[in-house]
Amino acid sequence: MPPSLELSLIPTSFFLVLMLTNYVRDILLKHRAVDVPNNRSLHTIPVPRGGGWALLAIFLPALTGAIIFLDADIRHVGLVLAVFLLAAISWIDDRKNISPAMRLSFHILAACLGSFSFPPQEMMLGGIVPFWLDRTLMILGWAWFINLYNFMDGIDGITSVETISIATGLYVVWTLSGVNDPFVGFLLLILIGGCMGFLAHNWHPAKIFLGDIGSIPLGYLVGFCLISAATRGYWAAAVILPLYYLADSTITIVQRAFRGEKIWQAHRGHFYQRAALGAKSHSKVVILIVAANIGLIATAALSVFQAAVGLCISILIVALLLGKMKKIASRSKAKID
């Protein structure tokens, strides 16, 4: 990728999404596409939901152009088609709600389409299992990650911050390791810039929410970038960078499952949700996550040279973050379900 193009991607995608989000917000308000607060919500006034349209309006043409002009590789067409598919089904879900089984089936289909982006020699687990099992685990793990990203989009700014952090960390890993993949590098930079532009509207108090049409495609694209790192041998970085999201969502879902609750239903039981209730502030919790993610970016960079050391330090960082969130949550006497 030409250095001049690389340097322009973050500010260009930032300003495009920043301006387009205002336009999308006006349309959503006109059509009353708003998220009305209920007893499980962490916002108190109706907020337009569907801001993901602003991101997709930039990302989809950009990725199509990248395939044509940067990579000239037909294998990424399935990835872009999958984003279109996820956008369509997620918007229907935002407006009318579809069954969890149908939603999951589309996520698995999208992961299947995206798996063709990886040639046979690029295996997620480095060849320690047969090809068919590696691809099966890739598809199922990718579908899980899409849903995880959606589960975690519960307070203002959190998904934009997490996407910026993971994409930045992966770009650092790419730079340190000398990996040459113009398509993934391009995607990482527009993810950083675009989510920074959206964050300006989504920081607490949010003027607009991503909706499923934003969080689902973002989770899909971030998942693709993480798998790309794993298939090149940087599996530790691929685990470290999303480790907070992995830990919070997995621990919470396991706890809810043991209590016999329906894990696919909306709730306020995540560590970050309870902390937001305790702190009575979304931004304080998100700033804590940013601080932890800076540490995770540093340990991901370390893992390029010392994978085990980087992974151990990252586990400690996330444990401290979850402990801090639990302590903050103890201030709240609100019922959490």
C-alpha cells in the first residue's frame, strides 16, 4: 500500500463517518427508529438506533475498492458479500426481532463465506489439527465472536473503543512482524478511523446507537482480522487484544447458564454493565477499558517476540480490570438481571 494512501486512511474515514452519522441520525429520527428505554436499559431517553449504516456506507465501498485496486484477489469477495448479508439480517433484527436460531444460522453462513478468504495453507491452529477440523473451529469461533461483540455493545462508546483498540493493536503487530497484507492493513486503518468518527457521536451521553446493524458487521470484520493474525502464527496477539471482551462475555454467559437463565435474552449482568450502574457513568467505565486495552496492546506487541510472557501479563491486566469493575459495581444497590 502506498505510504501516502496509508497515512490518509484514518483521517479520511474519520471525517466521512463523522459527517455521515449526522445524516443517518436525522433519517432514523424521521422514521422513529429509536431505542426506547426499558427495565434492562442503561439509558433513560429514546436514542436513534442504526448508526451502523454510517459505518457500512463507508466500509463496503472501501473494501470493494480494496479488492479491485490493492489486493486484486478474488478470495475476499465472500467476505464483503457476508458483510452485506449480515447488514441485511441485522437491520431486520433491529426493527422486528428474529429468532436466535435464525440469527445464528446467518452468522454461521457469513463465517463460512469469510473462511474462503484464507487459502488452505493458512490454518488458524497452525496445522496441529486436520484441515477440516481447523476450518470448522474457525467458522464456529467466528460466529461466536460475532455474537460476543453484539452482547458487549451495552453502554455508550464501548464497541467503538474496543474496535479501535483491537485494530490498533493488530496494526502494531503487523508492523513489528513485517507482515505484508495490503487488504488487512487497509481494513484495520479504516476500522480505526471510522470508529473514531462514530465515537464522537456515541460517547456518553450517546446521540446515536450502533444497533445490531453496526455491532454485528463490526464483530465480523474484527474477527476476520484476528483470524488473519492467528493464521500467520500470531495466535497470542489474536487472543490478547480481545481478551477483555472474551473474559467478560464468557464468564457472564456461563454464570447465567448455571442459573438456568436464557443466555440469548437481554440483561444487565456483564461486568461493564454492573460497573456502569455502580459508577452511574458510562464514560468512567469505558475509560477504564481504554486503560486496560493500552496494556493489552503493549502485551500483544510483546507477544510477537515472547508469546507466553505477553499472554500471562495480559491475563493479569484483564483480571485486575474485572476486579476493579466488580468493586465499582458493589456501590450500586440496583437490581441486576
